[in-house]
Amino acid sequence: MTGPPSASSEQPEKPSTEAALYEAGLPVDLLTEEQRLVLSELTPQELTLLLDIKSRLDAVGPEVQAHGEIAGGALF
């Protein structure tokens, strides 16, 4: 079984970007390696923004999902 790389003893361990996105409900395990690489390079500010947008989308989930089913579109 593999896990996240261990942090050095000098820095406190912080969750990886991928782990934070997964915990927020984004299906990072379904992404390509290239897409995962892009996400791994997000700055802390970009990650915060992405998680905020995800949270707001989730708050209106049923409405967005209904429109997506009607229009046949997808966001993530």
C-alpha cells in the first residue's frame, strides 16, 4: 500500500493538493496523470479558490445537476 510522501522532519506535514481535492469530493482518482500534475502545481491560493468554487457549486447541486441533465453538459 502506498501513501503520500513523507514530509521532512523540518517542515510540518501538510495534506497534498490531491488529498485536499479528494476530501472535498473531486474525483481526482479518475483524472489522467497530466491533469493530476496540473492540480499538483496549484498554489495555495489557487487551491483555496478551487475548493471555494466547489463548495459553492455543491451548495446549489440539485439545481446545477438538473440543468446539466437537461443541457447534457458537465462541469467536472
